[in-house]
Amino acid sequence: MPVVTKEEAKNLDFYSLQVITGRDVFPSWFVTWFTGGLNYQIEHHLFPSLPRHHFHRVQPIVQNLCEKYQVKYHRTSFYTGTKEVLDRLNDISKLSQKLWDIGERAQ
């Protein structure tokens, strides 16, 4: 998911910021059980005090509002979402190694 700078965040309302930096995972009995209902990450960030067993009720409402106001709503499968996270961690690891190497050469 995108990393939003402080300056970019100033131009976004709370709700848009929560939606564009979150990701929902398509539900199945296994995914919902495995994630404890937090496969509805966007809804969890929008409504943190809403009981998890109600997220599936507000999800279509949130998605429709996002479509109406052209806010990107990211929904993925469990496999694809996991791959996205691992790819991002891999990119960060490579960047971290480059920075480490630069620091070592500078000494």
C-alpha cells in the first residue's frame, strides 16, 4: 500500500487516508477465522470500535462510497495480499542493504 508523506497526508481527510493505506482480503470461512475478522482492514481502521463480526455488513457500504467519491479501495485475495506484503518487504530489505553498504563504504 502507498506510503503517504506528512505533506500528502495534510491534503487527505481521515477517511481517505485510512482507505488508501489499507487493504481488504476477500472473505472465506478460513480467511476470516485465520485473521480474526481483520481481513476487513479498511473497515477496522475506519471503525475501530465496531465489533469484528459486523465488518462484513459495512464493507459494501464503504466500498460503494469509495467508488462514488473516487477513492481507491484495494481488495485482494489472501494469496495475492500476502505476496504484495512479502514483495514490499523484499524491496525494503534490498534498499536497507544498499543504505548499509553505503554507510560501510563511508567509514
